[in-house]
Amino acid sequence: MSKRYTRLSMPDFRKVFDSIQNQVLIDNAHLALWKGLAKRLSGPRNVVASTAPTFFGMTVEAHLSAAFLHAGRVYDTHPDSVTTHTVINKARQDATISR
């Protein structure tokens, strides 16, 4: 089964690129929050973490899970998904066609 090639117009290409860029930015934000919280809440003498360990433990894990989710969206292997590889391949095909 062959996939039909559809050329993305520049606004469409920009929209797809911006969507992927947004995924990466959100991913980096969750990863930074996970790193920061994990660092600040570690240690047995941390009063805040020991006051509500379940809440903070779940919060730290939620940020890590969200980071993995957004990274997975960027590198999804499903043929219908729009990923960094899709955008690069479309840009290469558009460059080849317009020559």
C-alpha cells in the first residue's frame, strides 16, 4: 500500500512545525519541573515533602509521565502521525519538487 504524497503549503507546513515545536516546549517544561521538584524534595530532612509525601510524590511522577507523553508524540511511529521525521521528509520532498 503506497501513501499518496500531498505537498504542504507554507502556512500548512508552518502550522505543523509550530505544533511539533509546541510539543517540544511543553516536554521541556515538564522535564524541568520534574528535575527541579525531585532535587528540591529529596532528602529525609525536607519538611515540605515529609508533610505531604503522597501529593508531592504523585506530582513529581506526573511531570515525568507528561514529559514522556510529549516526547512520544514528537517521535510517534504511527504512519498517520505528524512528527519531526514527517516534517523533515515533507520539506525535503517539497525542495526536490520545486527544483
